[in-house]
Amino acid sequence: MSAIAGHGAAVHIERCGKTFPDGTQALAPASLDIVSGETLVLLGPSGCGKTTMLRIIAGLEQPDAGGRVLFDTNDMTPVPIEQRNVGMVFQSYALFPNMSVSDNIGYGLKIRGIDAKARAARIKEMVALTNIGGLEDRRIDQLSGGQRQRVALARAVAIRPRVLLLDEPLTALDASLRDRLRGELNRLLRSLGITTIYVTHDQAEAMELGDRIVVMRKGAIAQIGTPREIYFTPQSRFVAEFVGAANIVEGPVIGRRLMLTGGSLALQEAADIAAAVAMIRPETIRIVGQGDASLTGIIDSVSFIGDRLRLVVTGAAEKPLVVDAPNTIVAGIGDHVGLSVAPEAIRLLPRED
Amino acid sequence: MSHRTFVWICLLPLVVVTIAFFLLPIAQLVVVGATGPRGLSAYLAILTEPRYRATMINTVVLAAATTIATLVIATIAGLFLQRHRFPGRAVLIAMLTFPLAFPGVVVGFLIILLAGRQGLIGAISNAVSGEKIVFAYSIFGLFLGYLYFSIPRVILTIMAAVQKLDVGLEEAARSLGASPWAVQRDVVLPALGPAFVASGAIAFATAMGAFGTAFTLATNIDVLPMLIYTEFTLAANFSISAALSIGLGVIAWAILALARSFSGGAVAAAG
Amino acid sequence: MRDRLIFLGQLGFTLLVAAFLVVPVILSLSAGVTVNYFRGIQSGITLQWVRQVWELYAGEIFLSFVIAIATLVVTLVVGVPAAYALHVRGGKLSRVIEEIITLPLAIPGLAIALALLLTYGGFGSFRRSWLFILAGHVIFTMPFMVRSVMAVFASIDIKTLDEGAASLGASPWRRFRNVIVPNAMPGILAGSLMVVTLSLGEFNLTWMLHTPLTKTLPVGLADAYASMRLEVASAYTLIFFVMIVPLLVAMQMFADEGQKR
């Protein structure tokens, strides 16, 4: 499919920081290597610096002195965005209201001096790729949100960019449409094989689309890893809580046991920590008979979610534990239950106080 | 009292005032225009009578020139002021917008101070070349006067339009490879189109009907409002002046209505 | 480097435009307090021209304020309820009425003045009183008040507020006082500033409508420009600026405030 996508560059970010004229530091100097053809997701809450990082890669912001952006081995730092050959999809889509759908898709080609015939062929290709046949002559204000999103993507891909940059491309859509387009986008990005940098605050998007995820917080990189690594082995409480649901429990570790208010849990390795912090995902906690369990608690609430039951259990740890149980078990409020967690599902985190 | 009745009571005074002091008089104006010695043909005099026609053309050309010049000036300044942040910017904006509601008479006087017999430009040119340049009382003086009161209004409209412009549009164009000039040509200026139409129409209609400035500059510049005024007060030619005012009103209104149907926004002349 | 040059070019251009607008005002202000404008500021600074203007034109200035306040009162009493009615009523008739009252913005003041003269010129005592000028000013400024208030109504969903108050048992008149007017305040204030500013400076209509006994400030200005020495004309302009500029500044601040919200 490289005919459709063009060549994807490897992107190297070297010590890129960003301090705004008023002195606020939006991004602490950070380095990042993005493999050719990879989809890298920058994930974090608003104000974490992810958009700044994207804009530095795009060439819309200059990094502070000392920072460099390379595409393959070319230093792009002094190159303005219009010469970087990046395809960019904006959160607002930024479609030109004075042009039709096909003129929008063809604009970058026109700028490159590609003749009308070749342009029309490429536009046709993009229309087919993004599934917007029949809309070519529409004005932008006649399109739905989902259609705009596709046009924006078609316009960005049409120029065979070296790097595709997507800034919260699904945020402006409503939830059900977002889910559907996420799947489509995923297939499209995989088939294009183009180097893609994707900014979002939505962890589900990040999980589905990212080959790797960069979790960011307060202008710094908190963790880099595959979706699995980020989910199962978060390196900080922030990452644990930001990605997926997490119970954070605190207590001393003695030998191979984590001591909690309602008992203790077995760990993989022995340690001796006076006040440990650990993460347990709700779906890794199993409800077992009271007698078999080293940890017990009382069911405080039961919510039926459909595919599972969500229980809140008090008395086991200092704070109530959230437990995702199979929808077949019978549980009532006030029941005393035993809890069991596989040792590998308990992740000790560094203390952050 | 029902809500319906209350709403009608709220509306009634406006309806009465508007009928009494606007609709009735305008109707009377139309009647007077048609019942002079020329009869209905008075309404065509603006086109058939060479003197009136020449004045009419003069007025339209002057108003069009004012509009174009104002749009060019205000776009350059408005884009610049909205796109850059620098010390003194607020002061500069205040300087460019405070003459917003100066009456035409005052503007005329300011033009005299600038380019009249005792004006600044005359004094400077006199000192430099020994020749005193005076043009306040010519059609160019009137043009300057119209520029003076159009610029603040149009700058405000354009600045507001630039502010509403999605910066993403320009960034998107650049990401697709457009040079700064191409961005202006393909994205920024088209996006400002409605603002150009709206503020241009206001400038045009205002310049068509402006009377105070021409009155103060007070030479025999042939523009429609001056013609109406002299026909009415000096020649006591009521029906012709009525017919000409109707013509002037219709032109100004038509321009604004046309602009409004283009840009969809509220468009109004003033001053 | 090229960016720098473009920036400086635009800045220079903008400064030039600003100078075009500001320099004449400064000339006028300085001429108004100069002993002899022809000899320049070296001839000394004086308030004698200002005093002379005051002696000659205090009546005009006073009448302008009377008319401006009266115009404000009429546009408030007539315009604010009408804006409410036009907004809640909606529909075709409301749009037609709005369109008609907005016409004076498009039709030159000269035409409106002629129309008033041709209709009411024969009613001697009305023609001779300042109420004649008031009628013209009300017609000219009414659309600013009505539209300014309607803009606020459109932005705050006044209909729901009104219905909410009605559901609590408030009569239409009470609702108007307790809910509608307080919520329309920003629009009423902005409209009032506009009305007073426009009325104080109105010339096109007023010149046609005035009599020797009902001259307003701008009519006096035209008079001074035509017949007085430059210093007096400037001093008069200075007085006008002193009155009008605070209003313009207040209006601008209001507009900025509105944009921020």
C-alpha cells in the first residue's frame, strides 16, 4: 500500500522543550524516537504538553534552543511547516469553507503544481479510501461531522506526507460515531503503513490505535510503552489511574505479602517496605468464598453493567475497592466476601508524596 | 391581562411613533416627489437630466473609491493588529477606532485643518517647496473626509472577523505546503469575504448619503446630498429634491439589502 | 529577516493610518487653545477661545443635552418594551416591523429630514419647537436601541426565563420589571450610550430641522466653521470632543466586554 501512502519517515525528537514568552513551560525538554511506519499516540490530560509536542513536530512551534526535530536523517528544525511535507488533521478539521470537498482534498496537490488530471486521479483515490464517494462537490457546511473528519483525513493523506499528524481528530464527534470511526481509522492507518503521530486525551483511542503510547503529564513524558505495557505495568500512580480503572491500595509489605486492612495479598517477589503503594485492576479481583480468602470485605454496592457486575467492597483496604465480577455471580449488599488476586496482577508503584 | 395583550401593548408605542414620524413622512415625500411640475418623471430626472446624472455618477464614483480604499487600508491594518501582539498595540487600536461616531461636520473641519488654507499639509509643503498645497475643498478633500469616518468602522468589522477566523485553517493550508502568500490568497481573504461585503456596503451607503462633511467643506463639489440640499433650500424645488432623496434612499437601501443577502449578517449605515 | 521587514512595513502603514486619524484631532485641540494659530503655539496658550465659545454657544450645547436626554428617554420607554415584544412574538410581522424601524440606518438623514419637513412643516408650533428635532433623533436612533436590546435577548434565551417566571405566578408586567429588564441591562446600557452619542453628534437631520431658536451643538459647530475664526471653531470642536470622547471610550469598553463574554 505504499503507493497510497508514500514513504513514512522515522521521526527523532531530540531534547525538544517549549517555554512560552510569558515564562510558562509547556514542555520540558524531551527526546523521542518514532519508528518509520509506526503509529505513536501522545496521551494525556489537557495541558500535559501533547499538543505542543505535536506542533513542534509539525513545525507550527519552534522548540526552545537546543531542541531538534529530524525526519530520518534530515534536520527539520529550521524548516517551516509548508516545506516539511507533513499531513495534518486538526481537531476542528480546518476544512476550507470556500472550497468544495474535492478542492479541499486537492489543495495540497495544487500547491505542489500537480496538473489537473493527476490531481483528479489522486482525489478519486482518496475519496475511495476514506469512503466519501458522492460528496465530492458538496460545500463543507453541507457535511456531517463524521464526513468532515474523513475529508480532513483524505486531504492530509493526499499529499503523500512523510509523517501524518492527528490532533484529537475524533474529539469533536459524538460518542457512538467516535467508536465507529475509531475502528475505521485503525484499519486505515494499518493499511497505509505511514508514520503517524496521534494526539488524544481518550485512553480507549490510544489503546486501540497506538503501536506505542506516550503518556504525558504536566509537560513531561510519564511513560512510553506498548498499550499492554502501559495498561499492565504502569510505572506511576498517574499512569495507572489515567489508563483504565485502577484500585490504588496502600499498606506495608512484609516478606511476600502486602498487608491490608482486611487481610493480606500474596506478591510475586519478597520485599520489605513500610508503606507500599500498589495498583490492582478491578477485573483482576475475584470473588471467592470467605474461608478460602486471605483478604475479606463487605459488599457496599452492586451495579449491573450488562457484561459484568461492578461491586464496591469496603473493609478490605483503607479505601473501598472496585471489583469487576462476572455477571453470573450472586452478590448482595452487606454480604461478607473473600477476595483473591493473582500475584502477577498486583503492581507495586513508587510512592509519590 | 393575557400575555398576548401585554406583548401588543409593548409594541404599540413603537408602531405609533414609527408610523407618525417615519412611514407617513416618507409616504408624503414620495407623493411630493411625484406631484411637482414634472409629475412622475421627476423620479427619472436623476437619470435623464444631464446635471443630475453627472452629480449622481460623481457621487457613486466617489463612494465606490472611498469603499475600495477603505477596505484595502482597513484590511492591511486590521490583519496586522489582530495577528501581532506588541507593546502599544492597544493604544494604536484606540487611535484607529475612536473617531467612530464623529459627525460629518467635525470630520469636514478636521480635513480643513489637515489640507485647508491654514492646514498642516499646506504649511509643510510651503516650508519644503515654497508651494502651498491645498486640496481640502476639492473632491479629493471630500474623499479624505469619507475615508476618515469609514476607516474606524471598517477596521473594527475586519478585526472582529479576523478574530473569529479559525487559526487552524491557516495552519492546515501551511501543512499542505502553501506559502504565506498562498495562505492569504486561498484561505484568509476568502474567509473575510462576508466581512468585506458587509463593511464595504456600509462604507458605500454612508458615503452616498453623507452630508455634513460636504457641507463643511462647502465648495461646489457636486454630490447628491449637496444637490438635494441646494435644490430644497435655495431653489425651493421641493418635488425634485424629494424625488432625488427618494432615489438616494433607494440606492443606499438597495446596496445594504444586497450586501445583507450576501453576507447574511446585519448591515447598517450610520452617520 | 523577511518576516521582520514585512512586520515593520505593516506597522509603518498602520501608524500612518493612525496618524491620519489622530493628527487632525491634535491640530484642532491645539488650535483651540492657541492665541494665534497662524503664528503657531509660540503665540501663547489661552482659554479665551473656549470662553468665547461658551458665551456664544452655551444655549446650543445646553439644547443638545436636553434633546439627547429626551431622545434617550423616548427610545428607552418605546424601544425596550418593543424589543421584548419583537423577540418573544417572532414571526413574519415582527420581522417586517424590525426591518421598517431599521430603515433609517440605510436612508440618508437628509431624506428623512425632508420627509418630516414636508409633512409637519405646516404645524407651526411643533415645527418651531425642539420637539421637531427630537422626532428626527428618535427615528434615527431607535434602531440602535431596539437592536442592541434584542441582541441580548437572543443571547440569553429570555423566553425560557420569562416562562419560568410565569410558571411561578408572576404577571406579565411584573415579569417585565423583575426578569426582562434586569437581564437586558447590558443591551440597554450599550444602546443608551449609542443613542446619546449619536444624538449629541447628529447633524444631517438636525441641520434641516433646526430653526434659529432651536440650534443644537453640531448646528452651532457648522455655524462656527462657516463664520468664526479658526481658533474659535477649534475651541468649539475641543468642547465637543471633551463631551463625546468619554462616551465613545465607554462604548468601546462595552464592546470589548461583550466580546470577552
